[in-house]
Amino acid sequence: MQRCVLTGTSLPVGLADLADPPQLLYCVGELPPVPWVAVVGTRGASDAAVSFARELAASLCGAGVTVASGGARGIDAAAHEGALDVGGRTVVVAPSGYLRPSPSDHAELFRRIVDGGGAHLSPFEDDHVARRHTFFLRNAVLVACSALVVVVESPLRSGARNAASVARKCGRPLFVVPHPPWHRRGLGCIEELRLGAQPLSSVKQILRVLEQRGFAGVLGRELGGSGNPPQQIALPGLVERRALRASTQPACTADVEGRVAAALQKGTWTHLEQLVAISGVSVGEVQRLLVSWSLSGRVEVADDGSVRPL
């Protein structure tokens, strides 16, 4: 297992955007190629947000992006797992040393990240224990090393909002997943929108911004290096994962998808409640399908939550 200390010109160049950047970083594994996209959010995430983060990370890796996160429970872990699901590369930027994983039960996840061609990156030596102030430095390093930041779910008080604040100071594009105002877990996302963050509904938005920031030549490298971001993310690894998932689910899964798809009319905006009523499928299952279809570019989601097929 490769271990090294990054100093000087070996440090990620984005650190220079911090007011007080660390002078060295401890790296276990191999730093994946840029661009990195930071996917962050609350530890106490909803099931829907965890599902979205996992699918988003898988789709980003499919387009040649490295997914970075902080290794915490909830959204962070889902982002790392989504990248690993499709054989993508991911980086955990940690608030502690490699031998003192935070949280402690994520030691195996961090090992898988390193073994999968990713890295455990930290401003702290291997035996350093996480403390309150170390999380703030972790967030600063995570954001500075990334080309773009996505907040999937966040209450008003959350470490993800600290990361969002760093993104604004460092000039990093900031996307947040919109949440309804009655979901307390997403009130921080609503506040970030008020402060100028962009609402996210599709991975295409992220790829478009990365293109504009000069990464067009490397996007899509996992699909043969064409340099053209796919209009719909459908890597073999992702297809295989979905096929495996389908093989372990009841045979009615295809029927459920068909009923929801049939309820969507070309060129027509349809609300979630209408889809549930027309298809006879549960709210949770319809939401799960819409998350997956939105990320793959199959449907477009409006600010009010209504959808239409593309």
C-alpha cells in the first residue's frame, strides 16, 4: 500500500485558493486524475438522498470524474460506495490519520477506496485522532482540491454547509439538490440556494460546468477517451450493477418500471402525486425510479418537482 507525504509542487494546485493552505498532506494510495467533484451532505441523510448520492457518484465516475468526499456516514459514504459500485475512483479527504479512521467503522470502506485505485488524503499523520477543528480543515482541503461541489442534503446546521461556505470563498461552482421546505434535513440546501448556489437535478449540469472549466478533454475517458461527455450515463459497470440488482429483486420490477413509464406522457409535465395515482406504484418506488431516470437523462425534473420524459 503506497504511502507518501505531499509537499511543495506535489500538492494539489487548488490548495493555493485557501487563505491558509496546509503545507503538507498525508496520502495513502494514489491520487486519481482530475477533475474531482466533491459530493457532500448530512450524516443523518434520508433514504432518498442516500440513493441519489450513490447514483450521482456512479454516473460521475462513468463520465471520467473522480468523486471526492469526507468519508463520514450518510451522504459521504453513499458517494464513495457509488463510485466503487462501477469501478470508479474516489478520494476520501479525512479529518484524521489513516490508522485512526473517522468514523472507526469505516476502516474497511477506506481500505476498499485505496485498493480500488483511489486515495485516503489527510492533513494529519497516520495516528492523529479526529477533533472538532480537524473537520473544518478537512472540509477546506476537500473543497479546494475539487473543481466543483455538490451538497445532496443538509439541515441548517451541518458540516456540509461549512464546505459550501468554503466553495464560495474559493470560487468553486456550488450545486445543491433542492428540497421541499417541510423536510428539515434539506433546509440547509434551501438556504444555500438563497445564497446563490445552483439547483441540481441532472448529472449533465455538472458535466457542462466541468467542460466550461477546461476539463472537456478528459471527460468521457472511461468510455474510450473520446473526450465527449455522454448524453446519458450508461457504463457497462453501471449496467451490470443494475442487472445484478434486478436479478435479486422480484420479477415484477420491470412491470413496475413499465407502469411508471406509461404514466409519463411525451411533452407533458406530470406531478409525483399524479404518477402514483395513475401507475398504482408506491410513492417511494416512484421516487426511486425518478432519481435514477433523472441522473441518466431520461426525465427532466422541474423546480416544483414535476417531471416530463426526454
